[in-house]
Amino acid sequence: MENALRDPVTKEIGKSIVFAVSQDHAAKLTQIFNLIADLKFPGKYTSDFAVQVTSRIPEAQQHTINFANNNLLGSGNFLSSYKTSKARVCVTVGMMTTGYDCTDLLNIGLFRPIFSPTDFIQIKGRGTRKHNFLDELFDDALKESIHFPQKTAFKLFDFFANVEYFEEEFNYDEVIKLPAISQEDPQEFGEGSPPKKSPEDSHTHFGEDILKNIREEAIGLEGMKIDRMFFERFEDTIKADDFISQSIEAGEWNKVIDYVNKEVFDKPDQYYSLDKLRRAAAVDRRITLREILEKVFNLIPHFKSKDELLEEEFAKFVADRKPTEIDALPALKNYFKAYATSDQFRHIIDAKDFVALFNNPLFSAQELKAIPEKYRQLIPSYIKDYVSLNQFAQ
């Protein structure tokens, strides 16, 4: 709980989903989370920090909707001008996975093993949705104090080494045979599961707690192997299509992009989409479908990072406007990059609200003083006229 990501407005533990093994396991985990919350935040929660959301619970489906709409067990009592669920954790089994959209989710707990790569992609995909937490904040004065309102990361708490399994052990080329359906005892968490174990089969461990040591591992721009495999399958699909190959060779890009959108995306089996491919490519900006196709056919060596593109755009600006203030070039570059990449900074400069820069972590008021007067408006005007800002979005 101490390691969970916090809500940027209230600093409370961010909204979280925990995936349990079974209904009974979910009930026990819910009790444990509520006990911990009572110890950590005495008097703040009354067994409503965590909620069991499984098929055994009445109106469980409505719980998932309320959680996404920020009113599960009522609105949080953190700030009257901020709408978020009082319940911070949903403990579930087979719900809240495929297609469930809760954009302000910040933590996912895997308290169960996962053997299907599709299930793993769907579960971790609940955390990859973008969100601006100012959307739920109705106090304009307070908004100015929130410097990082955009969701930039989520945490995946993996207690069953699922990440390592799909990164290092899973055979993506193996044809998996489905297990025979058990006739002894259909399980509540899926057909084909092994029979329930008798109490004699249980095991009590009295040794050292192997979970007391927590290892935190950040996923870099290379992404997970399961995402890279998804991109490689898309490459194979595209290269095998003669129409796409011939059209790209003829330089008919509009025709190719229209064809991929209509004939390749959102089809059964893989359900390719531009958003999924962007996540699989693990680039720190919003790449285009044309860039993806160019990479597939080796027309470009790699996807350029956000900073590589910014360096290129600034070099074009220098070549076009030929600034003579050589000593000011580093400051001009930082100013150029900040304006091109930050909506908040653009708003401050365009509105001439320079007081806001005193608390701005991206570009300070002191840094603005280092910018020669004529470039304070010249650079924003140049960017608006000649630079596509969409390419720098994530």
C-alpha cells in the first residue's frame, strides 16, 4: 500500500483493481485491504476502502460502472470540489478486464497467475489509459496548484511473476492444447480447472516471508516482450498483403492507410488498432500509421524519439531564422521544446500569465528572463505555423 501510486490531486492512494484467484480469495483480500486501511488511516474508512466486485456480489456490474464514474460507495470525502470514489480498491476475479474503461486507474494488483498472453494484455491494458485528473476538479483556484495533472504511469503489483513468465518463459510459437474439462467439480473460476483440493492437500508455511522484499522494476521504452511480439505479428500480416506492398512501392500512401484502417484494423483474431500498435512500439510520442508502415517495410531505420524530433525542428528554426545571439541558443532550445510539448506552458505564454512560471517545474520565470525579448513571441509563432504539435503527444 505504501508503494501504490497516489492521486495527484488528493495524494490519496490512486484507484486500484486487484485480480484474485477465486471468489473466496477475493473476499479475504478485501477484508485484508480494509484492515490495513483502518490501521493506516484510522477513522477515515469504515470497511469501504476496498470492495469485492465478483459475480457473487449483488449489482456487481453496477459497481464497475460506479467505480469508473467515481461514485462507488459515494464520492470521496477528500475534497468537496473533487469527484472521486470513496472506495479506492476493487477486488475482482473475472470482471473488469476486457473492455473495461476506467481511465484514472493508477494501480493493478495481480494476486493470481495468468497463463494466457491475451488475458495478460487485457489486464495490464486497464492501466494504460490516458487521463487528466483536472477533469474531476471543479475548483479553478486549486487547479493552478496541480503541476502534473496528466496520468503518466501506473503500477503493476505482480505477486505471481506473470511479467517474468511472459517476458522470459512463455513460448509464443507453441500451439497450446486446452485441458480436458473436469467432470468432478466445475470450478467457479473457469471450466477445465483442476478439482478443488481437500484440506489435507493444503500447506502452511512457517518460514521467512519471501514477499517481504519488494523489487520495483520500471518498464522502459523497449516495452514488454508480449507487446513486441504483437508488433511483430502485425508486421507479418502487413508484409503478406500484396495490395499493401504494391501500393507502398507505388507511393500511394493515402490508399494504403485507408486500406489498413478498413481491412486490417479491428478484425477478429488479433484486433489490431493504431492505439495498440503505438503502445507495442513503446515510443515516447504519438507515432503515425504511416511511420509504422515505413518501419515495417524498412523505409526508416527506427522510430524517432520525441527529443530527436524536437532537435530536428529546432535545427530547422535556427536555419530559417538565423539567430545571432549564439550564447542564448541553449535557452532558446529549452524554450522551443517546452512550448512544443506542453499544453500548460503554451497556455501560460499565450495568456502572458508569467506569474505561473514561478511554480512551473518545466520552465521557470528565471529561464524566461534568459530568452531575448523578440524570441518570446517569435518562437511560439513559428511553432504554430510550421510544427505539428500532435507528433509530440504521448
